[in-house]
Amino acid sequence: MSELRGACIFGQSGGPTSVINASAAGVFTEAIKQDCITKVYGAAHGIKGILEEMFYDMGEEDSYELELLKTTPSSALGSVRYKLKDVEVDDTDYKRILEVFQKYDIRYFFYNGGNDSMDTCNKISKYLQKSGYECRVMGVPKTVDNDLFGTDHTPGFGSAAKFVATVTMEVFLDARVYDIGMVTIIETMGRNAGWITASSALAASKGCGPDLIYLPERALDLNKFIDDVKAVYDRTGKVIAVVSEGTKTPDGRYIPELNQDSLHVDAFGHKQLSGVAVFLANEVKNRIGCKVRGIEYSLLQRSAAHCASLTDVNESFSAGQTAVRAAVEGKSDFMVAFERAPGANYVCNTKLVELSKVANFEKVVPDEWITKDGNFVTEDFVRYAMPLIQGESAPPMEDSLPRFARLKKVRVPKL
Amino acid sequence: MSELRGACIFGQSGGPTSVINASAAGVFTEAIKQDCITKVYGAAHGIKGILEEMFYDMGEEDSYELELLKTTPSSALGSVRYKLKDVEVDDTDYKRILEVFQKYDIRYFFYNGGNDSMDTCNKISKYLQKSGYECRVMGVPKTVDNDLFGTDHTPGFGSAAKFVATVTMEVFLDARVYDIGMVTIIETMGRNAGWITASSALAASKGCGPDLIYLPERALDLNKFIDDVKAVYDRTGKVIAVVSEGTKTPDGRYIPELNQDSLHVDAFGHKQLSGVAVFLANEVKNRIGCKVRGIEYSLLQRSAAHCASLTDVNESFSAGQTAVRAAVEGKSDFMVAFERAPGANYVCNTKLVELSKVANFEKVVPDEWITKDGNFVTEDFVRYAMPLIQGESAPPMEDSLPRFARLKKVRVPKL
């Protein structure tokens, strides 16, 4: 494969994670090292920054601040939820991207995101190829939801799982303080895949976890749910149930829809969910008549870098690094993925999967990892997830508060 | 002062904190060392365990597990919210306590709690004295709310402040990811005192904090609140407002009361609050019409031992230790308190304050530490609180999840 000289651009897309910037650090530090990469740009707000020529010159950043990106949560360059139209319907955006890439001689495009973003990558690459513009396109995976196809797990999931497991252990102890009955309903992220919700089982494996776990992979029948809670409550007086925000009733409605008339819908047609814990806590209170608590871990799940998994930080960094190396070696139209080596000890290798195979597929929790009753997960899940939360990332501190990266964000003048 | 030989008992009361068991560790390890203390009992669920003779023999615990109590959140012995009646109204409980203390030869009583618990301590001690039963009674302070009179700060507050400051920094970054307007309303604990809420200013001192802070010390006028939010929103497009759960409107109603008909009231007549963030987020959405988020840090504020302040852990341990030493030396009817030494460097000394002076007084945030507009705190608060969050307690890990104490809890046979 011949050497391709030119600039590279990296963008972040979709919901952030605790470790999304670790991948950025991997891309930037590796790209800066490569002779064939003449300029390293960061796109402000992903594809939107490309369309609007809002670039940062990453070569201007201090290497220490780039290093700090590894422990700085949330998309440092800004993210976006912007869906490209199908090229047959409207090719305006594609033309514009080609124009911008030509103007800045961008020959490497790295895009960090989930399902939708891999689709975006794929569409852009196909258009550039058709137009005869040589550009290597690589996807860097990212999502707390762990629902990407073709990879053992996704960067971001391990840290979300570690936070959920850790605070669930703490909530477990808190729920046992008084000698009165208490039902605690915890709501976790996860629209269609229950990986984050299931990770509360890691707390259970340490004897400080939930009694019941409900994933969106199975419908939640409200009467059965109340029966499940009541059975544990009658036996022990204490119940912790963890429920995914995306759990639906057998008739296909989201839990909060049982209470609300309308829900906000985002650009991808995803409904904005909330209120599962509060709704179910009220149901339990009214039907069982006991003391209840509803807790929503909210966006701490995706932003609590102070509790990130070191394994996740290192793998996320490595995913960014691998994307650059592979592209420089001539690869294009792939997403970096993780492959678990066989054997008792956890070893994670990177591999490349075709973007077209990843885009728009969702990987859910395997049916056989969910218990027959649909209210817990099996040991197989714990064996799968436990290695992913190992190690503490320990961000550098300043006055005992995390010292997050402070990028200069030097704007590239528009050509 | 003559030596007093006999058993000691320690109980935990009220809402737990991340470091409440550090004080227990201080009491137990010190009491076990003392020759004049013949038995070390732990009361199950505080005063309730005493009334019902439900004691644990703490001398039976492994020293390693007692050490682990320092980093284990939530009351390991169980807590209670039980209000003793005035002795003139009904002395049944007091008679019973005297009877139990006599039966087990309990000569040292250590009680860990907040305002109400110091009142309980004081009442019991007065009754025992009047009955001619020699028993030394010491209060060990504890409350995330930091509202105890007579002490520079309370064990538990520093860790709550550290958690709130840390996750608010993370939420700050998360809120800046998209290039669209966004208002985030964060609800923190604090019924009548705004110390926890104010600690979000520590995040602001690092450039990653809220724009607006509302303490329960000042009434919140809903129209003024909306104007405050709108002013920041119009200027920057991003707003983070932190509001205490206990904030009231000028006519004396709690914020969620504007929306709800009834609120649950606990044994002390405290209203159980919730829903401030959700209520205010809806108001902002309806009146300003922007994208909003409501986040409740919920009980993670008092249980997130994984993010505890090492200073707080050590001081909490020392408070327990000091209580035992002072009692053995002949002191009674005091609460251990903290005194900050004068000078630029933070040095915290323990002192003793009379229980009668502490009981039922609430220490609120000084008026001069709240800005004139009532929507932020001054630098003085930051200077006060910053030393209290220093150091990471770093609980020992097992599979990268916290290894919390596993007490044997050997029940003492009833006599």
C-alpha cells in the first residue's frame, strides 16, 4: 500500500462516556507521531464541525494536557447528534464534506461513536470513494451501552459498569441501615440493551447487590414485577431492584409512557426516557404499601471518570491508537474492535471489523445470560463483565479534585 | 478522677454518612485497648438496640474487619430514628435504659449522631445521674449536613462535599458536550442548612462548577429563580443551578409542595423531601422553553465511600477515639468537636463541648458567606470547605470493587 500524505481529522459523536477522551488521546498522540500525517485536526462537535469548518489544531496542544484527556470525561471537542440523510435523498452534506476535505487536504478521517456514528462513517467513506477522493476512514467505537456489533465490548462500558457496581454496593449498605422494610428501585441507562443494568450483578457477586434485575431485552409485566418485589420483601424486608430506562411492558410501551402523554424524540427518532424509578417506586408504594425509594443514577453513569476502570481507559486509548496505525498502514472502512483471547486470564486484543457490518446493528445481552424468570442475570454475565472493570484510573488531582484536561483549542483559520 | 470499671456500649443514630463507621472504628479500637473497659458492646440500631437488649460483642471481631470499617459506608451496626419522650411526659424508656445498663454493667455510653442524637444522649445522661447510676456519656458527632453547633465542621460533611464537588465537575463537562442550549438543575441534600449544596462551589473554584447555588438559608422566589437562570442562559447558553432539597419559597413552602398535596413526615416531624430538581426543571422548560435536565444526587451523597475525603475519614476515626479517651479520663456529657487552629495551614484539633449546648441547635451557612443576590456563595466558603475534602480514602479493593467490612456481629446473649 502506498503512503498517503495529508491531514487527519478526528471527531466525537453521540453521548459521551467517562473515557471517550482516552480514545481522543490515543488518536492525537499517535497521529502527531506519524510523518505522513501533516496536520492533526480536531472537529468541533463531530460532523457538524466538519460541515462548518470548525477545527482545532491539535498539534498546538501541550502533551501533558493531551495525556490528561485519558482521565477527562465527556467529549472534549464537543459532540453532536446529527444524522446524515441518505445520499440518494439529499447529497448536500456529502458534497460539503468532500469540499472541506479537499480544501484542507484531509486524507484520514477518524470518527468516534456508536452505531449511528459508524453508519455516518460508512456513508461518508462510500461517497468519497465514489467521488474518487482518496481518504482513509476509520471508526473508533464508543458507547456506555456496550451495544456495538462485532466487538467483545465497547470503550466506555467498563467504566459505566464499574460505577454502577460500586455505587450499588454503597446503596445496598445504605438500604440496610434501618430495621424497617424498604424497597429501593434503581434506574440505570440502557435504551435497548441491558448491559449497564446487568452490571449491577457485579455488586451482587460481592454480596452487596440487587435482588432483582430487569433488562430491556425482556418485557416487564407490571403485575409480575410487583409479585417479584413482594416475594423478596416478604422474605427479607429489604428489596433492591435495578431496572433499565428502556424496559418496556409486554404491549411495547416504555414504563414512563404508562404515566405520560408525550415523550421528547431526538434526531435519530430515539425517545428521551426518564422516570422509570419514580414510576415503579410509586407503584410499589401503592400496591405493597411499604417504604420505597427511587434512585436514578442519571448521567453520572457516563461521566463519573473519578470511578473509571483502568482497563477501560487503557483499552479506549489503544482503540484510538490502533485506528491511526491501521489507517497509516493502508486500512480503511473499518471500526477498531476488541477480541477476547481464549483462556482463563483476560487478554484483550484489537481487531478490525468492516464498518458496513457494524453500522446500525445492536448487540443485546444474550438470552441465555438472562435467568428464566427474566429478573436477574447468570454467572456467565459476571464472568464476562468482571475483567472489564479492573483497575482504578485515578485521575491526577489538584486540591483533591480531579485535574481535567484544559485544552487550548486553537481554532484553525478557515481557508 | 477515680477509675470507672465496666462495659461500654456504642450506638449509631440518624442518617448514615460515608465515614460514620470510621468513628465506630475509632471507638471500638480504642475501647478494646482500655483496661477499665471490661466489654465492648455495639448496639443494634442505636437506642432501639439498647431498649431491646440487642448487642453485638465487638471484642469478637477481627481487627482487620474493624480497620475496614474506616472505609465502609452506612451504619454497620444499624441506625434508628427514635425520639425519646420528655422524661416528665413518659419515663418508660429511661427506666428501661437504666435497667439494661445496670444489668450489663454499662458504665460508658458513646452515641454517634446529629442534633437529635445529642439531645438523646443528654436526656439519658441526666436521667442516669438523677438515678445515682454512674455512667459516662459522650456524643460523637456525625452528619453530612454539617449543621451541628459547637464544632468547626462535622464528620461526614467533608466526604459529602467531595462527592458533590467531584460529580458536579463531571456533570459540568457533560453539560457542555452539545452545541445547543442546556439548563441543568441539580438537587442536593440539606434540609435547613445549605452546606452540602454550597460545596458545589468547590467545583466552580476549579472552573467546572455551577452558575447558580441556592441554599435553604434564603427563600427562593420562583420568578427570581427563572430570571437568574434566563440571564445566564441568554449570556452563555449553558446553565447549571444547584438547589438544596430544603429550599423554601418566600411563603415558607418547600419547592415540591408547590406540586404535591402531601409529604411523608418522619418521627422527628421532618418532612421527607424530594422532587426539587424535577419540579424546577419543568418550570424552566415551560417558562424559558429550553432543553433541561434535572439530576438528584440522592443518597449517593451520604454513601459514596469510594469518593470519601481522607481528611474526613481520619478526623471521624479520631472523633471516636477521643470520645473513649476523654470518658476513660473522667469526662462525661460532652460531644467531641473539631476546632480549626488559626493560621494559613489547616490543622484540626479535637475539643469537648457540653451536650446541652449542642442539642437541638442547628448551624447554618453564615449569612455573609451567601452572595447579596442569594444565588451563590463567597470565597470565604471555599476557603472554609476546601481543606475538608483533601486526600483520597481509597478503600481496599477486591476484584476492583470496594472491600467493605464484614462484621461477624456476634450477638450478646440476653441476661
